[in-house]
Amino acid sequence: MINSQRSVRVSIAPLKRFLAEACELLRVPTESVTVSLVTNSMMARWNLQYRAKPAPTDVLSFAAGAETRRTINRAGRRSTPRIRSRRPGKASPQRHAVSGEDGPYLASYLGDVAIAPAVARQNARELGRTLDDEMKILILHGLLHLLGYDHETDHGQMERRERRLRRSLGLT
């Protein structure tokens, strides 16, 4: 988890624990996804570029292509650039590690989830939630998009899955 913003105080440790728990429930290696907390201006730029919407949003998912392979260094970090170069899309995950001459690889890196905590805080207030719960909901929502769910086209399939997962993870 990367915190690239400073406008909203966010407790990273509970979000990391939640990400690990959600990944385990979804049977996704934690290393196959990166969650980045970004500024409203960065989120607005990406939302305009990729969705033609001229305002920041709370969460965007940037799925890696099926051909994407990321080297994992000894510290468990990717050795390649983060969100900037990827475009939204569907992922075709294979969920196992393979060995390569340069070290361990993820057979498929799912992608990145970008969250704007300032937008999340505003949404949390409007929805009567804590910021912590809203951030967890956004992480889960972003993960589902990385797994190929699309609430704009799937006739409620993503919403139903997300609702069940929220209950399992103790979120309302």
C-alpha cells in the first residue's frame, strides 16, 4: 500500500490487514495488487484521461493485461513502475508464482487500485460511515474490478458479490 497524498490522515496498518484478508477471501495473492492513496488532482487527471469525467472519483482500478509479468524483489516490491503507465481494463488472472532466471514472478499481476482519500472522506460523511470503513469498501470494490467485474454492464452481478463479501468481512 502506497500513500502518495497528505491531505487526509489515514491509518495504513488496518487497511493493509484488510487488503490481506480480502485477498485471502478472493483467493488472490496480496502481491498481485497494489493499492495507492492519491491526491484529488491525480485522481481527477486519471478520471478525465480514462473515463472522460472531469472530476476526481473515489476509486479507480487499473488492470494489468494478461501478458503482464512483474518481478518481485526480495523486499516483496515490484521492480516496475506503478499506476502511471497502465490503462483500465479486464484482467485475466493466473494465481500462481513461477520461477524465472531473474527471480520469482507472479504469473499475472492483477493491477493497481487508486483511491482518493479526500473523496472517500466526503462520501463516508454523506453515507454515515467511518472513513476507515469507506476505505475498506473502496479497496474491495477496486479488487472486484481487477478480477473483471463491471457493475456498469453485469446486471447486478458485481453488486451482489460485493454485498456478500462485505458481510463476510464485517462491513455494512
